[in-house]
Amino acid sequence: MRPIPRLPLAGALALTLLLPACSNSDVQYGKSPDTTNYGAPLQQAAESERAYQTQQLYGPVSHNNKQLAYSRVLSNEVAALNGVNTAIVMTTDQNAYVALMIDNSATGTKRTGKETNNQGTNVGIYNVERPTDDTMSSNKLNNGANNYETAIHHDLLTHRFKQTIAERIRMMQPQLLDVYISANRDFVNTMNNYAQESWKGQPLEPYLPQFNQMVEQIFGTAQLLPKP
């Protein structure tokens, strides 16, 4: 049996230098640490270019969608971003609509303080309609008590936070005309109901009239949005 030839010391050292460095710190699972600050001041003019609700800058604004489908892939992509706990993404023939709940894995996601009551000290905190009952309706993903954060209006989410979400969606599906993002509690709960129907294998087209009316109410049709 022939012996395995040994590399000269210099050659072995050179080969070692060519190998990619790898350490435990290079491996990340799930979301990265809480270092993202979506509320930091914009550094460049290019950062103010919107990737979301662009039609509301250039018009005309229309939510007359003809198709409706739940996207598991896009939902998972958005949910993996820092600052997002839960994401439900619906796609139509032209747009993507994102309902989300916010967690504490990033700062600067909202412009205002907390909207959700997390004290959990009162009986019936999970069911405000029935104070003596601690159960929560299965149709509600968020009822404002002991849940992740919501925001009643989409303008309460910071520009960079929405921008990051919209850019991720456009990277996955560049053919989309526009992206609409909201953490409104009613919006989250309704989108969750649509997602449950999709998981059962039910078509969502029967919900289109209701959906179009809802997103028009949530996002409006005004052609001018406030600057980031």
C-alpha cells in the first residue's frame, strides 16, 4: 500500500488560508438579534423611494381585484423578518396585501406606543365581550389582550419597516403591481379567517367583494401619502 503523500508545510498553510472561515458565530437560526432599527433617520434620498402603496403616489388607486389567494411562501418570508411575529399575505391578480402582528425582535416598527394590553390581570382578558369567560374565539387571531402588537392605521408603521417588507415581497414576486401592509387588528383577524379557509382547500373568490371593500376601507384611495 503506497503511503499518502504529505504536503509541504508551506503548501498546507496556503491551502488552509484558501479555505473559507467558519465558526459557530457564522451560523444563525431564525431571526437575528434585536439590532434592527426601522425608526432610524433616513440616510440617503434613495431610502425614501417607496416599494409599498406606490399607486397612491402616482394613481389612480384601485382595489378592484379579480382574484384572491393565500400565499404560504410570502407569509413565511415576511414572518421571518425582524419585527414581525405573524404575517398573512394574500395575493390578487395585481397586488399583495399583508396583515401582520409585531413583536420585539426589532425597534422602530411603530410611530406610537403600545396598543395591546398585555397585563393579563383580569378575568376574561381573552374575551372582552364575555367578562366571565377566559376563552378566546377561534375566529380571532388578536383581540387586543395578551397578544402581539397591532396598529390601527397603516401610517402608524414606520416607513423603513414597511419598506423592508415590501422589498422582500417584490423580490419574491416582481410582477406584483403594488404592496399594501397593515397591522390593523380587524384586518389581521379577517385575513386569518381567509387563510383558514384556504388551508381547508376552499376557494377564496367568493370572498372577493368583501375583501375589496375591506382593503379599500383600510388603505383608502387617496393619491397622496405623507412623506416618510
